[in-house]
Amino acid sequence: MHKGYQRSEALFAEAKQLIPGGVNSPVRAFKAVGANPVFIDRAEGPYLYDVDGNRYIDYVLSWGPMIAGHANEEVSAALKEAIDRGTSYGAPTELETRLAQLLLDAFPAMDMVRMVNSGTEATMSALRLARGYTGRNKIVKFEGCYHGHADSLLIKAGSGALTLGVPTSPGVPSNIANNTITAPYNDLETMKKIFEEAGDDIAALIIEGVPGNMGCIPPKEGYLQGLRDLTRQYGALLIMDEVMSGFRVAYGGAQVLYDIEPDITCLGKIIGGGLPVGAYGGKKEIMEMIAPAGPIYQAGTLSGNPLAMTAGIAMLEILKRPGTYETLAEKTRYVAEGIAAAAKDAGVPLYSTRVGSMFSGFITTETVEDFASACTSDTEAFGAYFRAMLEEGVYLACSQFEAGFMSLAHSQEDLDFTIAAAQKAFRKVAE
Ligand code: PLP
């Protein structure tokens, strides 16, 4: 029995007086699902425990990083040992080289890597690097892909495929937006036209390894290779943003899964084991343009922080073990198929997608393959489904346009509990 949200409601009211919207990152406010956020007290394994004493099976996992489950023993033990050695030095450590080596071993396309503190920093720095390296200004991004909140990337489509981008937020100058071209995902023909028109001015095309920020939408067969060929043809760099898909869809990322060789890769989330981390890496020739090896400036007081490096190393050592990704994919298949069957039984149309341990269920009768088709989803119905699942003790991503994540800690019992909850929740939605 759910114990209600009394204490969460009170804490949210208090937080709203002190913190804009009561949260430190907008999605957490549950606005898209017509609810107020649950305040978390602690987490363990696949579970979140809220301040009212409710337990939830967690498919958000801190928006991806907690792939080994919350408070994983090995990661926690490594952190406890590290914390007594000091929390930041602002000077190099061996830990940075160890994590760099693990990343380079996992990504054949990467010769060198630079650590930063968030995914936003990784993509922002990757764009500067691409612009500095090519001497060009324009970048191409996809409608529905999110790469953090740097000015160049908070851009949506104008009217018409080749028109200039429009900021999605006040405060982004139009002269910055003018350098971002947006394109529909999974549509190679439109991309060819964009490159025919502006290819010689394009520094880079940036794409999520597997998009998760319009819900999980797999790339069509051959699409990524098509983008790789096109960018090469025009001398533009291909940046794969694997902040979400990195070590989530495979050991390495989507580029390993689909055998694509980007010029620059962005990472975050999992490689910090739950601590703030980002990274960007690529070919030596490009990476050596970064200061102090080269002229392109990028820096960070806490970059390569020993706690984050320790957690990242411990996390990758866990994920490296044989069978990890098969186990994750099998659990994801089981729960995604169970949820899809529950929707079908209740007469709710659901378009189910998954890649590795990422999954989504779009409440629509359409085939979802890009942002426009994702937007045919019934977001009101999704809100009702989300709220019903929460009451049943299942914590889903609080938007139709976010992916769900599986962890190694979810048990068969947790998965069956989730499917049973979905059966009840979809019946409510259909009422
Ligand atoms: N890139 C992708 C693909 C993401 O999913 C995110 C965050 O969700 C980011 C970049 C930004 O990362 P951060 O929130 O760490 O700044």
C-alpha cells in the first residue's frame, strides 16, 4: 500500500521558496506528468526509498549512471577508501590515467580522452574542438536529441529543413543559433540536402549514439554509417554523444554496437559511477589541439576529481565482466515485452522500443522513428500511466520523451512486480 506523498509535498513547497521550481534540474519537477516530485531519502540496489517511507523499483537510475544498482558495494567500498585520501587536489593523479586507459580500451575510435565534470561540458567542449580543428562554424544537430544545455545545442528547428535554428531558451543569442542547423533523425535524404547546401561550412554533426532524449529511438539500419560517409565526404567531424548510450547499450557504446568510427565521442553518466563526470575523446591528431598540447582552450578545477575517477574505475571493472550486457539486455527484453503485453491487454496502443538496457513505450498507434512520430504520443495518457505506476511502487522516467534504464541489481521478482503494476496502471489509463 502506498503511504502517500505528504512529506514530499511539504519538502517540495519549502524547496520552491529557495530553489527555482524547487529542483536543481527541470525534469525532476514532474511537470510533464501532472504530479509533484517524490523526495528521495536513500537508495539501494534497484530501489529508491522516499521520505514518506515508500519503496520504488527504479527505472531512472539517476538518469542512467546507476547501471550496477544504487549504493553498489564495490563502488561504495572504493569510494570510502578514496575519501580519506582527500577529495580534490587540482593536480594530476594516476587514477586519471587508469580511467583514461579503460575508456580507450573500450572505444577503438578513441586515442586520447579529456575528463570534464558533466555531459554538458563534454559536448560543449567537443563542439569548440570541432570548430577549432576544422576552422568552420556551423554544426548540425537532430530534432529531439539533447546534448546538455550549452548555447549552441539549445536549438530547435525553424520552419523548413534548411532554415536557421531557433533557440529553445531565452538567453541563447540568435547569432549563436544561426550556426546550428537542425535535422530530422533517421532521414538520410534530408541530411544529404543539408550537406549539399552548407557542407563546406559545417564543422561537425552531433548525434546521440542511441537517442534517449525523445524516448529511446534506435537508428535505422545503415543510417549511422550513412552519416559517417557524408561527414567524411565534406570534411566535417562526426561527434557521437554517448553520454547516455556509453556503457549502457554495450561495453563501449553505440559505436561499438553498430561499428561506427566517430571523430569525437562524448561520455558522462556511467563513467562516473554516480559522481559528476564527463569526458570527450577522439583521434590523437584532433585531441592534441586541446590546451596545453595545442591552442584550443578548455579547463576545469575539479576535472579528473579523484572520487569521480575512483567511482568510474570501479564501475567499469564491474561492467567489464563477461555476461554483463547479455544479462542487462535480457532483463530489458523481459520487462519491455511484459509492459507491451499489459498495454495490449488493456487496449492501450503502445509502440515499444529498446536497445540493450534502454527502453521506451510510446502511447501511440504510430511507428516511432523520429521526433515528429514520437510527438504523436498521448502525453496525457502517459501522465496517468506514470502516476498509476508510482502509486504501485514503480519509478519510471517522468516524461513520455525519456528512456527507461535497467540495472544489474533488478531481480526477476522486481521485473514481475513491474509487469503486474503495468497491468493495473494500463487498466486505469483505459478507464
Ligand atoms: N548528452 C546526452 C545524450 C544526455 O542524455 C545528457 C543528459 O541527460 C547530456 C548530454 C548532458 O549531460 P549532463 O546532464 O551531465 O550535463
